[in-house]
Amino acid sequence: MKYHLSRPARAGFTLVEMIGVLAIIAVLASMLLPRVFAAINDARVNSAAIAVNAAKSAAMTYFGKFGRFGDVTGAVISDLSNTNASSWDREVLLRGGYLERQFTTRISDNAYITLTNCVTGSTDPTGANDAYDLDGLGSPSNDASAGRVVVQAFLENVALDDARELNRKIDVEENLAASADTSNQGRVKFNMNGSQTGTVKIYLAHR
């Protein structure tokens, strides 16, 4: 005679066990989600810094070829109010093959590069002008004065936190206060005036 031993039926999870598992998942999620979002935001700002540095390299490649910042043929742009100057990234760098794609960033609604006239060395940098205190020494007030034009990038509608992080990545300005809504030193300038979004201006070159 053969005997068949039956296996005991496996019991399912109890309600208490399920609650315990869900509690552990909730705790892990609360610990990991902020880091995930921080990593995503850091990647956005990193990509913006990379785009800015690529634009700077493209501008210097152009200058190395023509010895000036001009139009797509290398000619001087006498009227800096026309689109060759106001949309220099699209009309010159992109059309001339110095940039592989249109200049954009993931932290701004709109981004473009312009040529503007240099202002005097005694001009104090603000968010509204084209002066830059590149070395942070304040002497002269405007380090971007010894030349004909300034090449600068504009990033529009940038969140204040993103502007601060971009400032730190490009200018390595670790002492920028977490509450600061203005930066007028280095390559990155912004003046949010208490707002949570605004325009960021970034120095690329001047000659």
C-alpha cells in the first residue's frame, strides 16, 4: 500500500505582515525620492552648464578663424541691433557649423546668444547691463571692457534655485548664500529682485 504525504497548505500573508511591508516601502520611498528628484534637477543644471561651455567653445573657434566676432562670413557686424548680433547663436554659430544644434537649456524657456557693445571699465555690473566682474576683485569694475563686443548668453525664465546652482557650477561660487536672489560677480549674473524666476546672463567672451 502506498501512502501519499500531503504538504501543508502554505498560508498567505497576514494583514499585519502586509502593513509592515507597506510601511517599510513607504519609509524607503520617503528616503529615496528626495534624492531622485535632486539627481534629476542636478542633471538639468549640469546639461545647462555643458550647453553654455559648448557655446563658449564654438565662439572661440569662430574667433580663432576670423580674429573677430562678426557675421557668418567673418565680416564685422556694424549694426548690433540686427538679428546677426541679437541671435548670434542661430544666425552665425549654427549656420556656420560651429554649433551642432540650436542653443537651448533645460532650465530656461528660451535661450540665445548675442553680441553687444562693450561698456566702460568703470561700469558696475548689474543684472541689467553688459558689464562683468570676472575676477571678483572689483578693479576695474568691468573686466569685459577692453574690446569692441561682448558675447553673452541669455537664459529666460530660469528658476532662482536653478540660477544659483548654475552660478556655482560655472563660477564655483560656493559662498553664494542660499537666500541670495542676486549675483553680479563672475560669468553668471542674475537679479531676481525677490522673484522666483528671472533672466540669467552669462559671459562667454569679449574682443
